Amino acid sequence: MGGILMETHRERNHIPYVPTEGAELYPDSDGKPMAVSDLHRRILTRTLQVLDTHFEERPEVYVSGDILMYYVEGDPRKSVSPDVLVAFGLGKKPRRTYLVWQEGKVPDFAMEFSSKGTYRNDLGHKMELYAALGIQDYFLYDAEGLYLPSPIMGFTLIDGSYVPISAGTDGGLHSTALSLDFHVGDVGLGIYDPVAGEWLQTPAESAVRRAELAETRAESAVRRAEAAETRAETAETRVETAETRAEQETLRADLETLARQKAEAELAELREEIERLKTRT
């Protein structure tokens, strides 16, 4: 089995694989084909991508999948290949294999994507092995919903044995090792960060989301600009209306002044005429 996530690390960091101690004794492939459905492979690949992206800024966190993990030095028959593994405190250097004695620890989290041909082993031998190795959290996911008792199952290690993780009020299973919640929804497996309050996304999904948010902000800006223009037009109309009222008031005042002046002139003429009549009598 080849490492699904290894090429992503190598292309991103341009770092060659670090030679593995005893590479010939501990090969990076067991020669067995990875027979999975398109749905299984797509969800597995996306899960690795979102976890890798989530821990990208933490250089001490190693995320990988489908990598052979040898757990007994000197015995290459003692190996297992988790579909997903996360280990803290190791660093992100690309690896061809995971040698437990060389790394100094087992992964903190392991996950298997169960299928018709693997679910019995996932619930049996692998669960016992991961518990014996001391892997803190073990999760299983059934993409088709046909083989496991429930589509997603989670276990945490207590006193050397795995104890089922109960679903939260939102239906998610919380991994204390990762501080993340795993959910099953209409679109498949979802991983939620309760601290950040957001769903984990792949870089492509994040880019689409950013583009959608940018478009939404642009639309809001256009609406705000249109509203501002409407307010400006309304204000201009009020000014014009006010100017019209002022002109009308001025005209009315001028007419009143003319009328008063005319009345005063007529009154003066009338008084003069009265005085003339008095003089004649």
C-alpha cells in the first residue's frame, strides 16, 4: 500500500523522503492491493486532506494514511496500515514507513474506513492491536452504512481497553485526542472543530467558500451603494423642494409688499382728494 498523503506533503514542502532505518527489512508496501470503492476512496482522501489542512500550522503534528506501521523492531511481520493516523510531537517530515521504536511513540489517533472485506478485522484484531499498542482514540466509518453497527463508531482508551464514545446532543462523536467532533450527514463524513465553531474543509472547499463570501460581500457593497445613491437622490429632492418653497415664500412676500405699497399709495391719494374737497367747501 502506498501512502495516500505522502505525495501531498512532498509536493507542498519539496522535501525528499527521509531514509528509513532498515528500509530493506521494513518495506513501504506489503504487496497487497487496496481494493476499495470509489466512494470509500473519495471520503478517505477528503478526510486526510481536511485533517492535514487543519493541523497545517502545527509543525509537530503528523497526519498520514495507508502507511505501513511496524510496531516490533526486528520483526517486519508485525505491521499494520491504518487508513488514517495522527501523531502529535513528531513533526511533518515525509515518511515511507512508520517505525514505532524510531518515532518513540504510537499515533494518538487511528481511523479505519470499513468495507465488506475489512469490517470484521476492524472490529476484531485491529481494535485489539490498537488498544494493546496504546493508541488513544480509534474511530471507524462505514461509508456505505452496511457493515458496522452504526455508520460511525468511536472508542477511547481507558485502563488499556477501548470504551465506546457516546454521541453528543448534536449526534457527533468527540475525539479527545484531536479535540474534534466526527459527524455523519447527507454528504458523508464531516469533521467539526468545536473550539473554532466551524467545519473542517479541504483547500479547494475553503477557496470556494472564500469566493462565495467575497461575492456575498460584493453584493452587499453594491446594495449599500445603491441605498446610498437612493438616499442622496432623496436628499437632493428635499433640497430642491425646499428651494422651491423658499422661492414661493419670497414671491409671496414680494407680492404682499407690492400690494401693501399699492394700497398705501391709493390711501394717500384718497386723503389728498378729501383735503381738496374740504378746501372747496
